[in-house]
Amino acid sequence: MTSPSVARVYDYYLGGSHNFEVDRAFADRVLDALPEMAAVAQANRAFLRRAVHHMCAQGIRQFLDLGSGIPTVGNVHEVAATACDDARVLYVDNDPIAVAHSRALLDDDPSTAVLAADLTDPRRVLDDPLTRSHLDLTQPVAVLLVSVLHFVPDEADPAGIIAAYAAAATAPGSHVVVSHASDEGGLSGASQAQNLYNRDASPNRMRMRMRMRDNEELTALLAGLELVEPGVVRIPLWRPETPVGPEAQRYPGLAAVARHTGPPGD
Ligand SMILES: C[S@@+](CC[C@H](N)C(=O)[O-])C[C@H]1O[C@@H](n2cnc3c(N)ncnc32)[C@H](O)[C@@H]1O
């Protein structure tokens, strides 16, 4: 609590109250550099809602939400409750405060479970008894990696991590849902924001390290999966429900939904 956390800083962008002075001071510096940051976080949550609706429309009833964050309005289980019948959600995060808040909020809800784990260790997540008891990986699953992959550095092999989850969730209809920070939209504040995160990532705070990726890089991370229309696009442009203006092209974030098409174990 003496250093900022990704989860609590994000909660602050979203107007939540599960954050401390140290988080707010850091987030305010990011907001000075990139005033659009709060709107970007809201656009990300709106994408999450649209993607969950889309998954429900595809018949998916199970959600593995990796890097799920501090529960806030419009969490996956709430959206799924309105869009699917009997959805099951497993929330996974490596931030102790995000996990504690999630457990406190969801303790009475048997359709949700919360796992404290690092998503960069897919075997640890997939083989955990809680994962095995809460999700049936022989049935379609949506693997959600929403606004988290930019905290996975290249040396952790994000493509291999995505492939490992996709390989475990191969029932026909399984999908991977991704949103990702990107500095290719031409907003100078985006790379400044990335620098602020990285400057804060001292050796004992490596979780703050941020690696924005462009469209080509994110597309490469999803190699082997079939992109659902409209492919990798700026977050507001992924199946918008209302018309979006030209400013959407400058959004410092990308979104995509991809389908696993190979045979089981592929
Ligand atoms: C920006 S928040 C996004 C929360 C949520 N997915 C959303 O879009 O609203 C990123 C979350 O990912 C978590 N996170 C970052 N790296 C992680 C890792 N290696 N394993 C598990 N969780 C991670 C952080 O603790 C934080 O809660």
C-alpha cells in the first residue's frame, strides 16, 4: 500500500473507491500526461460488456477472466447475468487487494469463483483445483484478457501464454477476448503514460511495467486463432452499438475477439 498497484490505479480511473493516496497520486500524473485515460478506461469496460454479450449470443456460458481487477459496476458476471442463462465466471488476478475485494463481493454467488494466481503461468491457472471444479474445459469457454496483456512483457512470451489458454479451451465455440494499450493512435500522451508506468516499475514493483503494442504486434499475439469481424481495431470500433466519431481512430487502445478453430489439443 506504499506503492501504486495497477488494479487500484485502474479503479481510480473508473471512479471507484478501492484505491489509496499513492495510487491516486500516480494516476493523477498519468491523467496529466493523457487526460483521455479515464475515457479510455470507460471505453474498455464498454468493450468488455459488448464482448460478453457477443459471447453469450454465441452460446458461451463459461468465462475465464484473467487479470479481472477490482470488482466494479459492469463486471463480467453482472453482464453475463443479463445476457446469458446460468453463466459461470472464474476471476483470476495476482493483486491481493483485487482478489480480497472480489472474494468479499462474490462470496455468496456460487456461479462465480476467484483465484489468486499469475496469468503468465497458464498451467498453474488451468490445473488449479478451483479452475477444474468451477469450469468445464471440455465445453466452450471465453478466455478474457482485457486490459492486461500490456503488463505482460515480451520475455514472458505473451503469444505462448495466449496459445496455452487457447489450447486448453478448444471446445468448438471457445473464444479469446483481448483489449490492449497502444500508442499508435498519435496521442503523444500515450507514450508518456507508458513511460510513467515504466519509471515506476522499480525491481520490486515489476508489475507496473507496461509494454504497449501496435495493431501488427497484437495481431501476431493472436496467431493461430481466427479473428472475429472486425478484427483488431481501436476499442470503440469493436462492434459499436451507437455511431462513433473519427476521434475513435486515435484511441490509445486496441480490441479483438478471436475464435479457436483447430482440433482439440491444437
Ligand atoms: C487494468 S486492470 C483490468 C481489469 C479488468 N480486466 C478490466 O478490463 O476492467 C489489469 C488487472 O490485471 C491484473 N494483472 C496484471 N498482471 C497480471 C498477471 N500477470 N496475472 C494476473 N493478473 C494480472 C492487475 O492486478 C489488474 O487487476
